[in-house]
Amino acid sequence: MKGVILAGGLGTRLRPLTNITNKHLLPLYDKPMIFYPIQTLVSAGISEVMIVTGGNSAGDFLRLLGDGSQFGLRILNYAYQVREGGIAEAIGLTRAFVGGDRFVVILGDNVLEGSIRKHVEAFERQPGGARILLKEVPNPRDYGVAELDGSRVVSIQEKPAVPRSNYAVIGVYMYDEFAFDFISRLEPSDRGELEVTDLNNAYLERGLLQADILEGWWSDAGSSIDGYLEANMKVAGMVRRASSERRVE
């Protein structure tokens, strides 16, 4: 199982903080934001990771992260997304790295309270296809939204005006090697990007998509200044609790 972290984009929703750096290099409490998705993958048992970035700060990732050994990674590779082509396009850049393996994609500004190991292990037991994580949110219109029939996903809509549920598709996706074939056949959306929702729907239409409800909190730290602040507060609370528990021990 390989891991992919998407850390490109212009970070327009966090300006002026991102006028001189990539948003994934901004601090979340006591660490750069990019540390958290790396740690999420490592805690799920993944030791080979590729980071897809872009813009003028791409070299800063290499200076900060090096070969990834400080996180326990065996391999840390980098790819460069030249333009704002969408999440699915960014995933497509990792084809040579992934090869014929299954892989987990996490957006670089998504921060999770708990481990995704059990979800990754469930994906490994699947015959094939894809697996996504869902979380109930108060503002589903801001996300891809999954319509559910029990635990089964029956539709996914991208930022719908009238959501069919409150379950957002968070930025953690798991795919088999056929993801790249699906991406090669996607058409750009109205905003000129290859949408990850279209990729997920390609699996859904073929009956190859599974979903889990995420336990614990999740923050989209790059969604807005308020989202960034909320993520900092959640991470601070998590780190302080862990530190307190270690002192008690």
C-alpha cells in the first residue's frame, strides 16, 4: 500500500497568509501542517509516500521534509503539478510511483483526530475498487456530499445547492490501480478541473465503491481562515491532552 499527499494549490482562501508560502507549510499549533497527513499515513502502516505540490514553494517541501526518514518513511518522493488542474489530475501524476499497487490519498490540509488504520485494512480486504471516508458536517454544501441508503453510497454530488445528506466526503480516498484509467477518461468540470467526485462516481457506477463513517473529529484546515483557526485549536487540545496523559504515566 502506498500513500499520496496532495499539497498543491494557491491557497487563495487563506490569503494573505499564503501570499509568500504554500498553505501546507503554515503552522498548525506546534508543527507545519504537512506533518499531520504524513503522520496519518505512517500510523496506518504506510511507508512509501509521494507528495504532489506546485507553485513557487515546491522546493521548501524538500528542505523541510528531506527523504522522510524523520517520520519513519522508507521512501518519500515528490511530484510537481504545473497548473490548477484539480484533485483527480494531481492523483494522475502519481501513476509511475503507484505502479500496480493500491494507494491511499489524503489532502494535505485535512487533519484527523484518530487513526485511519482500520479503514485502510478494510480496503486491503476488498477484492478491489475504492473506499472513501465520510463525516457528518453542518455545512455540506461546501463539500462533495454522499447520499446514503443505510451504509451504502447511492450518489455523490459536488457542492450541491440542496444536499441529499449531511455526510461530506472528506479528503481521504483509497483506490486500486484502475483509478488512473478512470482519470484518463474524465472530462474537465465547468471550472476546468478534473474532479475527484467524478473519479469516485466512476467507481460508484460500477458498484466498486465502499464507504466508512469517520470516528473522531476532522478539520479541513485550508477551507477558510476560520477553518484554519478551528484546526489550530483542535490540534492544540489534542497535543495538550496527550502531553498531560504522558505526565500522569
